[in-house]
Amino acid sequence: MQPAVYQVPETKSLSVYTKVLLHVLLAIAIQILPILAAVYGILYFVYGVLKVIQTGNKNNEAAFFAVYLGCFEILIRMSRFVALYEFGKYSVALILFVGMAVEGGKRRIPLAAIIYFCLLIPSIFVGNYYNFDYFRKSVSFNLSGPFCLMISWAYFYYRRFNKPELERLVLQMILPITAVLVVILWKIPTHFNFDYEMESSKAFSGGFGPNQVSVVLGFGFFVSSLSILLGLKIFNSRFAAFVPPFLFAVFGIMTFSRGGVLTGIFSLILSVFVYIRMGRGSRQFSKLFFGMVIFAALSYFLWGIINIYTNNSVSRRYGNTLKSGKEGAGQSGSYMDRLNIATQDLKAFEAHPILGNGPEGSHQFRAKNFNTDLAAHTEFTRLLGDHGLFGLVALLILVCSPYYYYNRRKGDNKIILIGFIAISFLTMFHAAMRLAIPGLAFGLALIDVNLQDHPLERYG
């Protein structure tokens, strides 16, 4: 099939380095006046909606605004503006919905995405709510993530992007995550004690939850590394292209929250594996081999430096990943502790297997029967505990659909799909759906790209 050529609108744009500098200044301004994070986020969202309506989303404007807002979400949370805690997921979902709406229903929406979310609605009517405010918070906290995933799934489903568009999409994700690095640097204390072995470090996560910050940094590492693998030119120099993944990895490791970094690394490994399996490695062996050697050497050097700097605390922290946390069973200091939480979700499922316990129901069940006040960390068991058999069916749809899509994909689309699906599922495994990133990543896995020699062409 011959590609259909189209003209990219000629618009003046700031250079990549200018945009990076502006986000450095934005991060500093937010630290001086934290309310700026919320104000900027709201204004950016409003501008994005108006721009999408004005252009009719002809050039995928909604996608660029959405991925930016999804990564900017953590900056609003780090500013402690509680009123907009779920802003990221709702803003991503709404702007993508507006994008589909102004297109006039020209695109096919996957039925599986709609069924997945609809299956989660019945449990709302069986939940135990103390008052309306608790009802609102329970539904919002537990269903905003699946709602964001459904809309992202529907929007990005076989949506076509050419090389310049994909480069811009990646940059839109890197910029706000760069601002996160500046916030972390700004808040690093002068004196600190590296005795974290089994604890995450707020000192190296901007004073906010290390788990969520680590998720964002791990996502940034994966996206910036994947762009290098696919040959995207985000920066003018090859050296500059390696700076973002290097910094994201360093500060991700330094949060002492293992999930986000390990998720980014494992997802990249899967994409590289598919890249080699498709024969790309044999055709570009010298480049790939050189890149892997450099990456391995830098990783070894980086790990050694961080270990020296932290008195080997980072090695002990990551080495104890599968051991029980020293804080005791009531804490979530290790994956074995989180396994206990997941087991308790399954107990909640056994207690109410049909409709489940309702949004936040497994949390209530855990507090009542196990005397722990910890929210679910694994979205997969939360679906069972909160939504019962309906959640089980939704989970099967969620897990089986990517396998179906993967077998129908070719070329670069397979590399992109496997990596972003891994990001989505692994994040849901260790951090549930607290952020917009897992839902957004699920949708991005389904895009249809053309990275061939004709950058101004899409598939016809």
C-alpha cells in the first residue's frame, strides 16, 4: 500500500534546548511558589482543550497535550496541592476524549476497552460508604485510573504517527520529567544518612512519595532509551541523547524505590529482545553491539559510583528486593510484604466473589480482618477484591488484548507495543494505578508508526 503524503504545517518552534531550559526555570519557580504547579497545569490543560477544538485534532494535538499532562502530574502532587490530586488522570482522559469528539466519530473505537471499564461499574452499588465525600473519593481514587486507561486505549488504538510526530511525542514526555529532576536536586538536603537498606528515600524524591517519583523516572528512562533504539533524533547530538536516560536512571536508583527503575530497565530489555529477534540486530550489529557495550560499561561505572556515595546502601537495598522488610508485616517495605497485601485482596475476593467489595472495599476488608491500613499496591488483585468476577473478566480482557494486538503487528510497532505494555503492566503490579502513566502507556503501546526513510509520510 502506497503511503499518503501530507504537509506538516510550518510553524516556528523553540529549540529543544530552549524548551529544556524553560522547564528547568519552571521547576525552580514551582519550588519558590508551589501553587504555580497547579496554575500552570490547569492553564496548560485549558489551552490544550481549546487548541484541540480549534484544529479539529487534525495533527494529533490531543496526544501531545495528553502525554505532557500525564508526566506533569507528579509535579502537581509534589507541590502538595491536594485539591488536584487526581488531576493528571482526569486531564489526560478528558483531553483525549475531546480529541476523539472533534474528529466526528471517524475512528473505530475498540469494543474491548469499553467492556473493560463497564465491568467495573456494578461494584459501585455494593460498596460500604460512610458518607458522600468518602463515596466520591473511593470511586475517584480507584476508577480514575481504569477510566484513563479506557480513554487512552480508545484514542491511541491504531492511531498513526510518522517519525517527526513520534519524536515530538517523546520530547513532550521528557520535558516535564526533566523538571522533576530539577525539583529533586533543589530539595536534596545538605546532610543525610544513607541507612535506607529497606526504606525508600524522600530525601531523593523531592520530599514526595518515592514510589510514584520512581515510576515517573523509570518511565522517562524507558521512553528516552527507546527513542535511541528506534533511531529517533530528539536532540541534535548523539551524546545529548544519552544524557536523559542516564540522569533518569541515576535519580531513579537514588530514590531507593526499586519498582520504577526495574520496570523501566526490564521494559527496555524486552524491546531490545524483540528488536534483535526481528533481525534488526543482525543488520545493524555494529551499532547495536557498540551501544550495548557502552550501556553495560556506563551501568557498571554508575552502580559503583552510587555504591561508594551511599556506603553500599543501594546494593543492600536492591539485594533485599525479595526479602521480607525489616519494618514488619504491617509495612510495604519489600515485595514480600506487597505479596501479603495481594494475598489479602484475594481473601476479599473469596469473601464476596460476585460483585466484589466495591471501590476501596478490599482496603476496608484488610483493615477489618488483618488490622492493616494499606491501600492495594497491585492493580490485578485489587480488581478481584473490589470488583469480584466482573473484575476477573476485566482483568482477562486487559491481559489478553495486548497478546492479540502483538500478533497482528509488524516492524517497529512490535518493539513499541511490547515495551509500553510492559511499562503499563509492571507499574500496575507494584504501584497499582495511582498515576496516569500505566493507563497512558497502555494506549501508547497501540499506536501505528511509520519510521521509514520518508519522515513526512503516514501509512495510507
